[in-house]
Amino acid sequence: MKPRIEHQEFEERIKKTQLAMAEEGLDLIFAYGNEAEPQYIRYYSNYWPSFEVAGVLIPAEGEAILIIGPESETFAGSVSHIAKIRKVLAFRESSEPEYPGAVLCTMAEVMKEAMQGKKAKRIGIVGGCLISHVVYLALDEALKQMDNPELVKADLLVSKLRAIKSPAEIACMKEAYRITQCAMIKVLDNIRVGMTEEQVRGIAVSVMFEEGAEGEAYPCWVLAGEGSNLAIGRCRGRVIQPGDLVHIQIGARYQGYASTIGRAVVMGKATEAQRQLIEASLAGQKAILATARAGVNAKEVSDAHYQAIKELGQEQHLLYGPCHGTGLMEGEYPWIESNSDYPLEEGMTFCTCVYLGDDENKMGVRFEDGFLVTRDGAESFSDYRRELIEIM
């Protein structure tokens, strides 16, 4: 049977959050998400909004409430592991239809319902950087009707809970990476001079859906030739030419969990500059995976990555790095950076996001794979062709 997150685990997440809220003195949490960044909503309810936005209210005691827009009641009811679902106008789609005659709640009504008659003194906001102005206004009006409780940023409270993955989460992530690795194999077997970047992406996406993905983990990209030095990008319609360095970044989403694999290929024999950039990126990735294990300080991993790339004379091409957490989002808390100071813990999951951008030669590469932190080291979720790949 394919892996999935069962109802009991969703309930346990809410209970763990309520215990953490008690430690922080929070009476209520409001978590927010949208179609592009649904992580907090998906974590608690399994609901992934489409067109509309969504929220989850978690009181210190009692039942959580899923907030949706006017059109998603049937959809949300079919997938949500939170039984209480309420419709609020501010959570509608961005074209702002008015829904005359629809029976809707106000934000104040739903927040008061969550509190069950109790007074909220401190409310934690999760996903505040995503909240739209319309939802903010609805929230502001609700707070006025609740005697203006204190608002505090509570992202870290939830992110720490999400950072340690359960066995079911790890199983879902492994399946997501299996799908993406199948797609990368097909891409590397079929990429040819004369194809457009979009055609190569199409090969990957087709395999992902055939293998059981629910969608892309992010808008996958293929960047060929000049201008491949984009840390984040999209396909540009460019036709692949002989000698091009092609920066390939693909990832499938399965049961909410993201995966990502990054590879660089050369369409022909690599130039010295191409070879040096690729070999340095591979060395950085190898150093990360050799260093990461439970109990190791995150800075040690970053230092090992930097030193490996510096020894090959390519450190000037570093932009950031070298790892970010991964799970319901391709990139999530925590990051591993040069100023990080925390121990890696068993059950954490990361991506080796080893990007080198040679802006002078307008080319870039990323070698990326996910891995699980264990007491014995880093367990890779994918490992296909970590090498200089030349397509002749």
C-alpha cells in the first residue's frame, strides 16, 4: 500500500501544538496558507487550497477549525482531517466575487467559536509573511471585537514541530523522491540538442504524474546555455545548443511532501570552466553528506561544504548554502548556513542545495538531493548520477 499520513497523526499534531502553546502562554494560533504555500494548512488538515486561501485556528484547549473561502466547502470536506470547517468571505479568490445570498461567517465569529467563550490574551500568528491585506483587515476587525489581544509571531513554534519527521512522513518523502528520480532518469536518457527547455521539463512532469505525483513540488525548470546562472528560475523557451551546460531542477509532490533533484549536464564535451564548476559542486555535496549526522553542529556541515569548494578554487561562485530543510515545502526550516549554530537531530530532513553561479561566463549548476539525518550519518533519498554528465 502506498504511504500516507493517517487521521491519528493529524490529531497528534494538533495536540503537540497545544502542548507547545501552553509552554509559550498562547491562547490561540492562527495559521495561514495559500495555493503556493499551503504547508501550515496541509500539516494540520491535509487541505490544499485552490484559487482561495485558507487558515487553521488552534485553541489552547478544544477543537481546531479550518477556515476556507465560499466555494471550497465540498472540496475541503472531502479531504480535511479537521471536522469543523467555516467559510469566511475574506478567504475568497483574488477576483473578489461577492457571493450574494451566501451564508458566511465573519473572522470574529470563527475566532470566538474557537475560544469557546474564553478570553484570548495572546494569539500566535503562523505564516504571517503570507497573509494578504484583505485577510489582515478581517483579522484586525476580529481583534477589535476580542479586546485587542497581543499578537506574537509563532512560526518557529510550529516549524520546530515540523522539523522532526515521523516514520509516515519519511515514507511519503521517500516515495516523492522515488518519483522524481524516475523523472530524472527519463530526462537524462532523452534530452537532446534541438529540444526547448519546456520540452525537457515536459518529459519530467509526464513521468511524475505517471508515477503517482499529485503535482510539482515547485515550478520545475530547465536552463540551457547562457543564463543558466539563475539560483531560482523558470524555463525561457530557449532551444538547447551543442556545448550548452543545462541546469535541470525537478521535483514531485506526493501526499503533500516535496522532493527535488538538481543536476547539470553538458551537451557534448565539457569545457574546462564547465568541468571545474560541476566538479566543485559535486565536491561540496559530497562533503555535506560525509559530515551530516545527528549531534553534529550545523555550522560544521556548512564549513565542510565551503572548504571543499574553496580547495577547488570555486568559492567565489557561492551565493548561499549549503542546505535547507525540506518536507511539506521544498525549502523550509531549518537552513544550514555559515552562521548556523544548532545540532542536527535524528529525523531532520534536508536538501543539499549546492548552487554555484559563474556570472562572468553566465552559467550555473546545482546538485541537489534530499537526505535524512540519522545517528550514523546522512541517508540520501536520491543519488542518481552524481557525476560529470556529458551527452554526446
